[in-house]
Amino acid sequence: MKIAAQLWPLDQIADGYERLLDVATARLRKLQNSPGTDAVTMTIELAAEFTRAMEPDPLLPPELLPTNWIGTRARSITAQCWTLLAQVDGADDLPSLFHLYSDAIGDDQDASVR
């Protein structure tokens, strides 16, 4: 893990995942309490934060990451949001952006990366 920390800005990457986790947690609460509210807005917010968090991430194997890597939690909560957004009435009418990110987030969760 020390080598990874020297080669990649893990603290900076973790900060991005912290922001994603904050946004995804708030949106998950909102979706659980009032599904369907602002689905398009939530989709765009989650996609933007997911992109910001993932861009600098080299997707290192778990052996090179700190224990309890925040990226794992952040992507898991984001995937839960995405699942709920896919069940909202009118989800088929969401922009194609939703379906693109749905595939990416679903693939990430299915692959059990980290």
C-alpha cells in the first residue's frame, strides 16, 4: 500500500469518493422517502459526482488500497441509488445518460472491484 500511496494521489482520490458518498447518501435517503421526486436532477447529480470520483482513480486492486477504501462504499451507495432510480415511474423516459451510467455502475458493482 505504501508504494501505491507514493505513485498515486490516494488522498485526493478518496476526497472525490467522499463527495460522491455524501451526494449518494443524501439522494438515497430522498429516494427511499419520496421515490420519483426529481429523478432527472438526481440522475445528473449522481452521474456528475460519479465521473468526478472515477476520473483520477487508477482502479488499483484491493491489495494496494487502504483497508475500508471509501471508493467501495461510495460506489455501493451510488449503485443503490441507481437501482431505485431505475424503478421510478417514467425511468424509461430518462435521458440516455442514465442508461449509460447504469451500465457502468452496475458493471462496477457486479465486478466486486475492491
